[in-house]
Amino acid sequence: MAEKRGIRALIKRFIVGAVLVGSVLFAIAPAPYVIEMPGPVFNALGSLGDKQIVTVVGAKTYATDGQFDVLTVQTRGTPEGKPSWVEVLLAMMNSDVKVVPIDEIYPPGSTQKDQEQETTRMMLDSQRDAIAVALKHQGYKFETYVAVDSIRKPSPATSKLKVDDRITKVNGDPVSFYEDITSRIKASKGKPVSIEVLRDGQTKTFEITPVKDTDGTYRIGIFVGYRYDFPIDVKIYLGDVTGPSAGLMFSLSILDKMTPGSLNGSNHIAGTGTISPNGEVGAIGGIQLKMIAAKQAGAKYFIAPMSNCDEVVGHVPSGLVVHAVDTFDDALAFLSDLEQGIPVSPELNCPVK
């Protein structure tokens, strides 16, 4: 009997030990998620280190007041370094943190380097478009054209096109907008297309055969964006921050520096939203976390894209006044009310569904 009890005790200890080891291994095992949290906040009217975030050369500028905060989201987790299950479970218990499947941030097969290159490209496009919107508002005229931002490797365009090639024609037809390029490539149904570019002052023509992407659309493997021959020099510096979501705030900050008075009415204003060359404000990711970051930074007002309203409603931090906009002009109208001291409703202006 004593021998049987000893065997049972040994088996029990083995099972307990196995469970403990299994629990530890599970806790430290990588989880297929990314943890998102409010990131650093930057006043676009101020400086980062010893550099001004927005600098205008070649036009008269004015002193600014108040703040236009650019907001960021920090992440924990990459395809090469996923967070552990215990980190994910702890994050799920924190209302100021989001846990999202890693495939929502990193497309299958992509790497951290791929993502960094893509978001860097988006930031550069965003800065150029933001400058264009502000200068157009001030009446400046300048040439706009479409150029290659980046090229997938491998792809049909690899070894033919180069970054910064100015695309002038597709199948002999002039190109003014990037939709001119994508629509003609899609319409090719896989047949070779003629791409004419201007490179280092010389015209070159390439025949490229599109391939069908995973979504069934024919592509040649390039990303394109607008370029501008600006009549004055505007520079934007934000260190290693990437992505397109600061476009609206960049445009507002540039305009504030180029106009007398205080565009923000000397208020502390945060905001987010992409900006298109014609001034349309687009949706961004992580807006709930950015509202939290804005409140923590002391912002009183928050400008949000109208297209993000579904994520904003019901998630506005107490004491933060959020105003949704569709366009750059919408944002200016809101700021004009603040500047003139016109009472602004604390109620969110998102459409009621």
C-alpha cells in the first residue's frame, strides 16, 4: 500500500510539474498580436531637439501661439518579435491599450523593414501634399506631376523603373493624376503597357507586362505619389515618425506660420487625418489611442476626420472637445470660430445614425 501511495504521489507531482512548465511555456510563447498604445505627442509649431518641425523659407512668416499637436501610436510586436501571451493578456486588461491581430498591421509575408519603408513613403507623400494644400490656400501656383515612390521587389517594374521617375504617359496617353496610371494598367488585362518617364532630364519608354495581384487587379508593382515644384522652400522634420496621419496638422501649422495672428486662437489643439492634394481629410488608424494621447498632453480641442466618426463616438475622453471635418476648409472654419471667440459646442458633430 505504501508503495502504491508513493507511486501516486510521484505521478501527481509529475502532473503538477508538467502543468506548471506548460503554463510558463505558454506565457512566454509569442502571440500573433500587436499591442498598440498612445505614443509621443509633438507640437508642430515647435521644435524637435534643435530643429524646428516646420520651417518656411522664401516667404514672410509670423510668430505663432498655442499648439497644433501631432499624435502618434506606439506598437509592441513585429513579425520578427511578437509579444508574449502574458504581455497580450495584461494589455487586454488595460483600457488605454489596444490588442490587434498582427495581420492587421503587417500583411502576411511582410517584415518590419517592409512596413517601415512603406510608412516612410507615406510620410513623405503626406508632407508634400500638406505643403501643397497650405500653399494653394495662400494663392501660390506651381506644377504638379506624378512620380514613382517605391517599387516592389520582385515585380514587373523591377530593373526598369526607378524611384523618382516622373511618369508622363501610359500607352501614349498623358498622365496628370495617379488614377490615370492605375486605371490604364487595370484595363490592360495583363497585356504589355508602355510607360513613358522623365529621368534626369531624359525621356525613356519601357514596355512592362502587368501581373494579377492577390485581389485580382493587374499591377506592375509600383507605388506612386504627387510631386510639386514649389516656389518657396517648406521643410517638415519629425525625426523617425512615419505614416500619413499628420497631413492635416502639418497643413494647418504651415498656414499658421504664413499668416498673421493665431490660427488656433492661442488654444492647445490636437488633431489627426490624412490630407489629399485637394484638401480632403481622410481616415487614420488608432484614433481612440490618439484621443487619449491628446488628452494626456493637455489638449482642449481635437480635430478628427469625419470618416473616423464610427470609432470616435462613445470613446471621447472626458473634457476633450472633438470636432469632425471632411476638408481642410472645414478645419479652418472650426478654427476661425475659436479664434473669434465664438462658442463651440462641446457636442460631437458626427452624423447621427
